[in-house]
Amino acid sequence: MKFTIYQNSRIGGRENNQDRIAYSYSRDALLMVLADGMGGHLHGEVAAQLAVQFISETFEKHANPKLKEPQMFFKYAFDNAHRAILSYASNHRLLDTPRTTCVACIVQDDTAYWAHAGDSRLYFFHGSKLVTRTRDHSKLQHMLDSGGISFEQAASYPERNIIYNCLGGFAPPDVELSKKTRIRQGDTFLLCSDGLWNPLADDEILAVVSGYPVIQAVQRLIDQAESRDGEKSDNISAIGMTWSGDTSVSPNLEVSTQTMPLNTFTTQMTGFDSRRDGPEVTDEEIEQAIAEIQKTIEKYSK
């Protein structure tokens, strides 16, 4: 496999960064996953961390060196990440279970598969065309689809942030799966939280992705989203990947897995950072959360 990939997460105007992102690849398969946590003091971060870390570690266990059934992998990984979040909430006797959206993508054999729950999005671009994007599991999207409101009214719709499908909710997530999608050299994927897509229209995102190499495109989109929303900016996170490498960037930024040994993985994941997660979260709380997350993941990975 050859591809160019870049990810970044920014706190925006919030006290805490509740977004989590990761990518992981073996010789023959690539995983990208993003989660946007919901909940108060530390708990939103925990839900997103549990989801991203569980899905990434599950990928490392089953991609040998690629997945047998990517769509079944998504169902298993999302459902068990959901159960792990509920277990964490029960162990801590939380009155309000932490929740998170999640979107993930697998690429192997020149074929892409993706899944999502909530309003974190995946965009798929071919050249200067937006081929498709995921549909949000939100009240706003339902109102748009049913004709209850217009696109012009959507920006000021008072219940635009209500999500009806997520990990950690009262009901198991209704994971929406894509069809098998063949991809070609130069195709680009963008996974992002609502902090990026909310202030930017689809045609604005397309203009940047089609006009710049993927690394610059992700940086520019995050800058634009943060500038547009100013002090009210949400957490902003994105993963961008161009398949078969990006000829417009330096070759040393391209990933080639051809010489990777079997059963080895490279993983890049964001995590807790006391410098970004606000003054109310102490290093001791973060260390305790990390230890409990790992213990919970081990329980549901068996």
C-alpha cells in the first residue's frame, strides 16, 4: 500500500478537547478512526478515548495482515466499544453516561469500507468531485431530509446539536455501514468532527481538498473552521488520506507498507494531555483514567 496521511486535533475555544483521532496500518490494511466525546468533566474525553483506542487495538488483533470481514469488524468493534463505555459509567456510578460519536474507515485491496454513528463525518473525494459523504444521525439532518426546514434555516436551527445515535447511549448504536467502494490513485478521504464541518459548507471543503495536497488541506480546513467560529469554536479534528500517495508532496511524506513485516503495525493516536484538557483536570485524574480505560478495553477484548 502507498498513501499520504495526516491528522490533527485542536481544542478551539473550549476548555477541554473531547475529540480523539487515530490511524493504524499493517502491511495490507489501513484503519482511520475519529470520535467526538459528549459529556462533562473528563467523561466526554473518556468515551472518545475508549472508542478510538478499543477500535484501534481490535484492528491490531484482527488485521493479519488484513481483515477477513471489514463490515463485521465494524459491528463488533463499535458494539463492544459501546459496552465498554457503559461498563466504565457503571463502575463510576455516573448519573449521565458519557457518550461519543464515531466514524471509522478501513482500506485494503484498493477497497474502502466505512461506518459511523452520530454526526462525525467521512467525505470521499475523487479528483475535484465530492463522491459522497456520510449522513448525520442528528435531529437537524432528519429535519432537512423530511423537508421540515430549509438549508438556509439549518444554520440557526435551535436543536442542531441533538444526536440520536452514538456510543454510550441508552440503546446500542445503530452502526451505519457503507458499501464496498473501489478506490483509485489520487482518491482522498477526510474524516472530521462537527467542529470542522459545522462552520464550513461542503463546497468550501471540496475547494480546499481539491486545491491542495492532503497535508496542507487538513491544516487549512482546521484553520478556516477555527477562524470562522472564533472564540465559540468547538474542538476541531480531522484525518486526511490520499490513496497511492500524493505526487504533489515530498516522497518522504508518503507511507509505503511494502517492506513491513507481517503482524506489525504502525499506530498514531491522540490521547489525554493536561496542557490541553483544561485546568480542572489534574495529571492524577488523567493517569487514573488511562489505567481504567486500558483495564476496560482488556475486559471487552477477550
